[in-house]
Amino acid sequence: MFSREATMADTAHPYLADVGCAEAFLDKIADRDPTFLSVSEKRQALRMTAHLASRAQAMHARVIACADDVADADGCRDVAAWVAHRTHTAGPNARRLQRLGVACERRWHRVGTALAGGHVSLDQGHVIVAALDDLTDAFSLVEATADEWSAMLARAETYLVEQAADFGPRELGRLAERLLEVVAPEWAEQVEEEQLRAAERRARRRTTLGVRHVGDGSAIIRAQVPESVALRLSTMLESFTNPRRAADEPAADGRRVPYERRLGEAFCSLLEAIDPSRLPLHGGDATTLVITMDLAALVDGLGSATLADGSRITAGEARRLACTANLVPAVLGTPSVPLDLGRANRLFSPGQRKALAIRDRECRADGCTIPSTWCEAHHVDPWSAGGKTDLDKGILLCGHHHHLIHDDRYLHQRMPNGDIRFTRRT
């Protein structure tokens, strides 16, 4: 990365000489193998090396904070850009260090001293400075003099630095959320109310959602929504996950299902469980999913179907969606002429769902115990093949087995007790 010999040869200032000595000690440590330390010694080494790394980063941040002249002399945009380029550091990391160093040098001197002495870690320092900066911006929300507010900020800085001895970055962040209640309770309620209003307005302005088709049959959804909306979505998704299995517990076939995947599957189930008739009108009609497929594919369950945006799905998936989605199948004959645009009464009504829940109580797949609340209504005789939406023609299946029953890789048969047994084709 750089020539240490050249650097040491140019060393004239005591600061550089001391840094060179520190590097010499690091060379000595690097030659020692920690593998054979005892458990207690490794425990101590973990703490000491973390402490050392944090102090070194704090010193680096302090140098960055006063090195604008280096960037100017070398024609760089700023010192963070210089550091990123010359030391092969990630740009965002260098800029984050720059912000911390500048904040400590210009205003938060207690934080800077604690960082340099190793009493506050780098991560803790970022949290503390962010909290203090936010508190500084709240001055306009209260009736206080500049001197009163400055004194309060000094108390807040001292308090957070002291708490860093007992709390990690996450816990410090939570303490910072209620910081005014500790250092200035007379202003806390007023500031919190105004900050919450501002945060809610900011969250609404920043709300976005994007869908990017990957091209492998899946799509990536990225969204930024208000916290209350995210919590509501999380609650809904958790209601669709298996209530009898802990996170990452092995599935019935022995495979371990990550919790993130289960949430993804729950999101799909949530969309399919929405009553289409209660959605806003879109293009003059309730939001509807249009699927185009050949008549032979509909009858035989082979081939594929096309969605309105040109995406392709299997005929089995189209038949499964016909059980739960407000789906209009545009069935095509040999000359690809629409024969039938579908019916809207194929979905099981809420009353029928309740009756199915009372009758079936849980998923009707053989050996499955998912309760009826987490199940979907399935047509015994496929609706796409002329089946009726009658109570005696419906059964409850969990999301997993509802997929299997429309998966051509599996055979299924109705057992004498009405349950369905699945067998993978060989």
C-alpha cells in the first residue's frame, strides 16, 4: 500500500515518529500466532485487539479532520476522496470517518477525547455524534436561550459518553431517542411531538416501491415505507407463517427453511388472500390479473401461460391462482382466439371458507397440521376444468401443499378419509 521505509526516512515530526513506533510494535505482534492462547487469553486478546483497532481508527479520523489542505494540494474533491483513492479504502467508509472526525474536532470534544482514549468505540462514536447533531437541530422547536441550549447539549454529550461504558451502539441509540427526558425533561415532550411530526412527514415523502424483473422467473421488490406501515406488514406476514414451527426449524422433508424465505412466501400468500372486490378500481374495473393460455394447456395442465406484462408462468401455477386470485383467464383455441374471459364467482365466499374451516380444521394434506386459519380453499375439481365452487367440491390446503397440488412433478390421490396424499413422480 505504501513504502514504510520511505515514510520512516521522511519522518521529522514527533507525531510521525510515534506512529512509526506503533507500526513497529504491530509488526512484532503480527509475527506471533494467537492460535495457541488459552481460552481466557483469547478472550482477553479479543478485547485488546478490538480496543486497539478502535483507537487506531479514532486517530485516523482525527487526522482526516485536519487534512483538508492535503486534498487541496493534490487536487482532490475532499480529504475523504483522497483517503479512499490513496489508501484503497471504500469511499463511504472514508467519508463516514471524515464526518466523525470533523464533528469531534469542531464541536464534540468529549466524544473525541473518549474515542482517542479507547473509552468509546468507533461505532458508539457514530451513534453519539448523530444523536447530538439531531438534538442540536431541535433548538428551533423550544423556547430556550442559546446559552441554555448549549448547556443542555454539554450535559447530553457527557451523559452519552458515560453510558458508552455499559451499552453498545444499538442500546445507545435507544437511549438517545429519550435523551431529552434525562437531560432536559422540561423540553422533552414538546420536542418529541415536533420531531415525530417531522419524521412522519419525511417518511411519507421518502416512500417508494420498485419492482425489478430479474429474468429468471422472479422479481426483486425494494420499498421504503413509514415504520407504522412496515410494522403492519410484518404483523400480517407473521400471521401467514407456520405458527407451530420456530424460525429456521427443519421442514417436514428435513430441509431447513430460512425465516426470510418463509416471510417471502407469506408475502405471496398475503397478496393472494386479498379480496379483489375490495380493491380500488383500476382501468374501470376491480384490479384483475389477466392470464392468457392455450386451451390444451388449460385442460392438460402442460405448457405455460402469459401474464399481462408478458411474464410466463406454468399452467399449474395458473390453475392454482385461479383458486384464490381475481383472475380472468383469456383461454385461447388453436387459432389463438379468446373462447372465454372467465367468471368472477369461482372464489369461495367468506361463508364457505368458514364452513370449510369448521369441517376440515386444518390442511387436508396427509400428515399436515397447519391450522385452517393459514390455509387456502382449493377446488377438488379444478375450476379451470369446469369445477364448481361448491362446499362439497372444496378442501383446505396450506400454501405449501396448494403449490404441490398444482405442481406437475407430483401425483396426488384422495384417501378414504378425504385427505390428500402426495407422491413425487419418478
